[in-house]
Amino acid sequence: MIKMLHSGWAYITLIILIFAVANALIGFTSKKEFKDKDLRISLFTLIVAHLQLIIGLIAYFVSAQFAYLLEHGMGATMKEPSIRLYIVEHPLMMILAITVITVGFSKHKKQTTDEGKFKTIALYYGIALVFVLSRIPWSSWFTF
């Protein structure tokens, strides 16, 4: 059940993150005014990403891969590419991505210009998007 929730919420998180990056890039390149709507988009992305992290942490500790880690140890886990993806690579990159989103949201608030706000969101959220896309377990992405 928790794996299904994590997988389903991942679609929402990814779509919203892509939307936030696109919104920031459009705002930056077209020199728009940073309005409340833009703040809400970036804040909503931050909240959705943090919820995904919480769901993911629960899924991590109840997963079959975590049971494998407990039974066989880290050495054996690192030798199995599919298990390593779920136990080390995916969680690490997602935590880094959410950290980058959080830092980006914090830094954008300190910007004094609309251009600076859009640029900060585009940069940090864009880096987070690359991190997320790099470690989505694509082989199981479309299966529940």
C-alpha cells in the first residue's frame, strides 16, 4: 500500500516540479513580475516534495530491499545493482533534490528583484529536477 502511495505521489511531485521549473524559466526569460501565484507554485512544490520524502522514508524501511540489506549487509547490497538503486542511489539523490529545493526556496525569498527570484527558483528547482530524473527507477516507474 505504501509503495503504491509513494509511486502515485511521485507522478504528482514530478509534474509539479516540472511546472515550477517551467514557470520560473518563463518568468525569468520574459522578465515578468514575481507575483503571489509564483510564490504559491514554488511553495506548493516544496510542500509536495517534502510529503513525498516522508512517504518515501516510510516505504524505504518497509521495503523488501531494506529487508535484504538487513539480512545480507551493505557489502552484498552494493554488489546488486537493482537493490543498490533502491537502497542507496534513489534515496540519496531524492534527499539531495529535496534539500536543493528547500535551499532554493529559502534563497529566493532573500532576492530583491523579480528577476532574481525567478532565476533562483529556476536554478535550484532545475538542479533538483535533474537529480530526480537521474534516479527514478524507470524499470518499475510504470508499474504499481
